Amino acid sequence: MKVSVMACLVCLVAVPAVHAQTSAQRGTSAVVGMPIYSSDGMEIGQVTNIGKYRGERSMIGEVGQVLGFGTRYVLIPKAIATIEKDRVILTITSESVAKMLEVDKQ
């Protein structure tokens, strides 16, 4: 599967820089496996790993393609994600995610 860098989210979408917040302290392994939701409430994938990109903590997520055909691994910067009790919520909509995946595919 192709590894995409979703860091372009900051470039493609006008989103204020917001640091990820957690409702409780949790270890890295607790976040892995959590579902990822867009700001409009659509489930778009699942966290598969935690890492660093350019010195910033980031998540690696497996995100579904249009119509559910195939998935891609993407880098999700901490600045656009909030870790809730049972999910990760992005600050962008599912439509924005779909557009970015389409642009990245070309």
C-alpha cells in the first residue's frame, strides 16, 4: 500500500493550529486501534501507529478510499487531531479528506 503524507492537510485546508487534547492520560498503545472520525462525524479509518514527523508527534492512520475500495496509510499531524475517550477526531471534514486523498493519488 502507498504511504501518503497527510501533512499537506495544513497546506490544503485552512485550519487553525490546535494541539491535540486528551481527556485522560494514556499510553501510545491505547491510541493504536482507535477509530478516526472527521469533524462532520464520519468514520474514515483507524490509528495503526504513533510516530514523529519533523519532530512533531503524529499518528499513522489506515484510511478508506472512496466507495470503500482499498485503504491507504496516511500521516496525521497532532495539530489537526483530538484524542477523545474512544476515538480520534480530526479538525477537517470527510469531504476534505476525500479530496486530499484524490489529489495525492494523481
